[in-house]
Amino acid sequence: MTKAERTRQFIIEQSAPVFNTKGVAGTAMSDVMQATKMAKGGLYGHFESKEELSFAVVDYCLNTISESVCSGLNRKKTAKEKLFYFIDHFAKVDKPVIEGGCPMLNFGSEADDTNPAIKQRVNRSIKESQALLKGILACGQANNEFKADWQIDEFAIKMFAMLEGGVLMARVADNNDVMKQISKMLKDEIIANCI
């Protein structure tokens, strides 16, 4: 990495918790200046606009979540272990990978009517997450871990939607009890479909 690339990455990493907490619309360049301890001119030397920076930050946040999940999944052997890990990863609402909570939920909620470019990025991340779950479930069926008649495509959608909904409910209530219930329901269904 060149010095300019390192500085650009530093700006993105330091700005990520700010954007993820305050949202794109709620984040001012003065917030970014405070987080990075850089002058406005230095920031604009690396990003032409707040919009360009926000796109880079959203990509960084979504990639960071994906990498965090995948690195943990790679350490698990069975499909059941992988699914349980995925559930546990999202159930840690009080310990998010990026300060501010789940970026898919945060940026998706904000951008659905206001920012088509960010909406598209979040939508791609949601589809990738669901495809990942479907892949784990399909491997589990192929390896005779799960019942052959389990509707895995439906379960992948349900699992992802319940986890994201649980994150929202837990963060709004400042209480993780609902997420614990959701985690148990999902794990119980997985166990019920094991061979």
C-alpha cells in the first residue's frame, strides 16, 4: 500500500463507527474530522465528497461483517456447528463487530428510500448472507446431517430475517432477551431437522 492508500484506509476505518452510529445523513464532515484528527482539506484530498466517503465506509462495514462471520465459520466442521455459530455471531447485540450495530440494518433502514447506491450495496450483502446460509444447509443435507425434506431455502430466509429483526428489537429495547428467544427457536428448529 502506498502512503495515500494507507491514509485513505485509515479515514474509512476511523469513520466507520461514526457513519454506522449516526447514519449517512446524520454524519457531518466535522464528525469525520474529529474521528480522524485530520483537517477538512486532508479528507477532501482523499475523497471528493462525503458521498464518496460514505460509499467506501458502507462497503468497508459490510465487508468487515462478512469477513468476521466467514472466519468463524471456517473454524467449524459440521453444518450444524456453522449454523449455530452464525446465530451466536448475530446474537451478540451488545458486542457488535462495528460500533453502532449491524451495518446491514443501519444503512439498509436509512437508504431504502433515500440512497439507491447504498440500498443496492446492502441488498447485495443480504443476498450473499442468505446464499451463504443456503449453502451451509445444502451441504448439511448432502452430508446427511439434516433431513432431506427440510425446506432449507425457506429456513435460510426465515433465519436471516429473524436474526436481523432480533437485532433491531434488542437494540431498540436495550435488552437482549428477545434475541435469546430467537436464537433458541432457530437452534431448536435446526436440532429438530438433524438426522
